[in-house]
Amino acid sequence: MSTPQTHHTQPPPLPTAAEGARGASPCAALDATSRSSQRASQRISQRISPRASLCASLCASLCASLCASLCASLLLAAPARGEELKDDRGSKGLQLTAAFGGYGGAGTGVSGEGLGLHRGTSASLLIAEEVVPRLTIGLGSDSYFGGSADGRYEVGVYSFSLEARWRLSAHLRGLTVSGALGIGGGGFKPAAGQPASVEEASGGGGLWKLGVGYELGASAPGGFSLTPRLTYQRLGAQMGSQVSAQLVALAIEVSWESGRGRSEGGE
């Protein structure tokens, strides 16, 4: 007698989410996607603390305030239409000066010995500008030609310097003081017919100069002016040489100034 065989049937597998999505209608798929996005947004918003939100709001407000302040400052700083910017430079403008006069001085030789007094003619040039009222700065050169009082030497000294001048008076013309720093060179050459014991002395190095003068001219800027000026200049011993020179010059300066178009009874 045969035993009947029993057949076990397995239940069909459940459809996966992807297969369900594929089998679902398009509207159902869109609804599922929307719900997933909402849940993600809720989770992100829950992770952001109230303190972080407050900081973000404060930063945004601060940036807006700074931008508004900067724009207001630029608008206030901009000159009105047709308004000219103030020129704070001096009213004299560019100055060209030539000076001629006489000088006297003394010097030392190669070994530091005194060479006696000497005198002669001086000439100077200056190109400058009144950078602010009463202060003039420029580049100048000075030349001195002469001879020693005892006739032993012929003297020549040359210099190039940066010079500043300050007008003591608040008016356009008046007393001025000056100072300069630069470099120079020169020498004491034996005059013709001198014995061999009279040695040539030449050298160069740094120099400084001080002066005082009084400007004479029109009360308005521009044009020509005259200035008597007394200066003292020292050419120091440098470059391994003991040669030096001290010079005192009295000269008349003739200056032309461009002017900046505004009169000046006082500044």
C-alpha cells in the first residue's frame, strides 16, 4: 500500500519597495517622495538649535547695518557737484631762484693744518616748491670760487643739497630761515709761482648749511622777488682726508614763483 506524497507550496515573495514603487501609480509615487522630503526637512530643522538661528539673524543684521553706514559715509564724503577740493599747498607754487654774491672762509689741509682765510665769489641755484603755507622744499647747488688771502691757493668748492626754508611771518613776504643737507667737494690748488712745499689739498664729503634771509616783493603770489640772504656752510673732512672748508656767504637771490592764483594778506 503506497503512502500518498504531500507537496508543500511556498508562499509567493513579497514585492520590494522599488517593485512596489514601479507597480504603483505615478501619483502615489509623488506622494511618497513628498512625504520623505517633509520628514527629512523636519529632522534637519530639529538639529538646528535656537542659538544658531539667533546668531545667523544677528550676523545678517550686522552686515546690513555696516553696508548702510558705508554707503552713507561715501555719500557724505563726496563733494557736492561743482564744489572744488581745497588746495592746502602754499600759494607761491613753484620757485626758481638764482643767487650771486661774495663769500669768505677758512679751510684745513691734508694733514689737518690750517690753510688760512680765503674769499671770492659765490653762485647758487634752487628749484623748490611751497609744499604747505610758509614751508618751501627744493634741490639746490652752490659754487664758490676764490683764493687764499695770502695768495698761496686758488679755491673751488661745489655742493649739491636738499634745502628747506621756513617763513616766520604769516604774510607772503618776510623773514625766512633755511637749512640744508647734502654732499660736496672741492680743493685748494697752489697758485701759479708757488714753491713745491705748498701742497694741493682736495677732498669731499657731507655738508650742512644754515641761512637767514628777508623776502622783498609784491604782496600777491606769483612773479619776481628779491631776498638778501646770509648763509654758513661747512664741508666736513671725510673719505680719509682732513681737507675741510667753512664758508660764509652774503648774496642777493632773484626768485620767480608761479603762484597758485590766490592772494594772501595772511594765511
